[in-house]
Amino acid sequence: MSRIRSRGTVPERRVQKTLDRMLLAYVDHPKIYGNPDFLVGGTALFVDGCFWHCCPEHFRLPKANRGFWKRKFRRNRRRDLEVNERLAMERYRVVRIWEHETKDGLLCEKLEELLHEKIDV
Ligand SMILES: [Zn+2]
């Protein structure tokens, strides 16, 4: 999993800055199952890379070694689903934001929308 989720990537830092600006309390890389990027209240927040997590808008299967990549991405997706289920069982709310959603200047609105329900103000 560390191959996929390296710490402090650019999209993660964008999210972190926005959380700071929103004055939200969060834990950076909490030690819970699936290694979410942030824990905001009871919400496990993942910043998913468009490539590794097969974003429907930006993902392109590499041309070389297609069989290898297909299997790899199938495993990644299965893993994401398994993590979602397990965290839900442990009563976390799971929110995933795409890397590309951190770029468009609407990140604050997006996070507000995604996190709103569970955050006690
Ligand atoms: Zn994308």
C-alpha cells in the first residue's frame, strides 16, 4: 500500500491546506485500517490519485504490459472497496476525493459538501 499512498503528495498538501483554512480539526495519516490520508472527526478522508485508483476521467491503461497493469489495477480497486467496507464496519464514514478535484479551485466547497454532514460545528 505504501507504493500507492506516499505521504505528503501535492494533492494531499492541497487538501491539508484547505482543511487548515476551514479551521477543521483533523489527524494527518491516522493509524487506522487502510491508511486514510486524514481523519476529520469520524470521517476517513482519502485523496485518491487519478492513475493508481483509476479515475474515470483521467485514467489510461499503460500501453505496455497491459495484462500486468490490468491485474494490478483490479487489485487496487478491490483493495479500495475492502478498505471502504472495513472502515464502515468500524463506524467510520469514508470519503474519497480524486486528485483532480484538488486542482480546480473549488476544493473548499467540495470538502465542505463531502464533510458537512458529520462535522459538529
Ligand atoms: Zn482524475
